[in-house]
Amino acid sequence: MICRKRIFLFFCLTVLTFAFCVSSYADNIVSSTGFDNDKKTKRIALTFDDGPHPRFTPQILEVLGEYGIKATFFVIGVNVQNYYESYQKIIDSGCEIGNHTYSHANLNFADSKAIRDEILLCADAIAGGDSDRLLRPPQGACNTEVKRIASELQYDLVFWTIDTMDWAHTGTKEIIDTVLLNASDGDIILMHDYVSGKSHACEALRVIIPELLSRGFEFVTVSEMMSK
Ligand SMILES: [Zn+2]
């Protein structure tokens, strides 16, 4: 009899543990996609890497401003120093700043000191503009040492879910299609406000933004997305 009771107790504990695990797992998925059950609003974040630069940053800010949208700019420290006026325009627009290292180094090939220097020198150039401490490693290169140092310096690592490939001089229609055919709640879109040569990001944004707004999306910054 005692044995049966023990078996029953064990069964109950197992069921409860399973239910708890499923619930915790579901919570984690919800937060990672940025989905908010209460609001029922689809949210999406535009991000721009590799600037600031006088050629494209002001144009992109102008489009964002026309629609009253805030995006996140992952800036390169040396570009902030060289094109401070363009950087100031991002700050003045109220858009969010993230750290994209000082010299756009591939951190997977850097030693611990170089990883730290790349992050901290960019932070110095930004001069407090990255209050949310967001780090996007160039090319998404992020080995365990990069993760360790980012965590030690209290940076959140930020990647993307939709890559427009605009840096490769991708055509306007292709950029538009990539975003509009894939956009869903919680997506982070990767674009660039500096590329060498031609960029079709601005023309694409003039189609992408109104279309996503008409589909009921709300544009948010990365930190807003992460905090739900
Ligand atoms: Zn980059």
C-alpha cells in the first residue's frame, strides 16, 4: 500500500514538473519573439549598421522622420569620430544607438584584449549614447569569448532575423520582397546606413514602412523589442 502511495506521489510530481517545464519553455519563446499577448500589436525593429556616414544616414533619418519611426543604429566608433555631425543627427532624431565595435573588426579573429578594446573604444566614441548597451558584432561573428566579454561588460548581443543584403548593392525590389514576404511579429531587420557604392535602402524603405504600417505593425527600437 505504501509502495502504491509512493508511486502515485511520484506520478503527481512528474506531471507537475512537466507542466512547469512546458510553461517556462513557452514563456521563453514568447519573450524571444517579442510577441505580446496583451497588446495584440505586431512589432518590428529596423536596424542600420556601419554608419554614421553623411551619404546615407541623413537620408534614412529623413524617411524615418516622415513616418515618425524610431530605429536602432549600430555605429562604428571610427565613423562616429570621422562623421560626428551625422552621428549627432541620429541622436537628435531620438533613434537608438548600438555598439558595432570601433573598427568593424571580425571579433572571432581577435584575442581577448582586442575584443574588449573594440567594444570599449566604440563606447568612448559614442560617449554615453548607447545607454541600453546593445552590441552587434560585425558579420554576426560571435564566439564564446566574445559572448563572455560582452556579458562581462554588460552588453546585450543583438543579431537579426531578416537580412536585406542591402550592403551587396541588392536592388530595391529584392529588398522590398525580402522584408514584405517574411515580416512577422518580433522580427529585427538588418539594413545599413553605410555601404561602399550604391545603396537602395532608402527607396526600399519608402515602400516597406507604409506597407508594414498598413498591415498593423508597430516599429520599435531593439531595446523596446527586448523589453516587451
Ligand atoms: Zn557591419
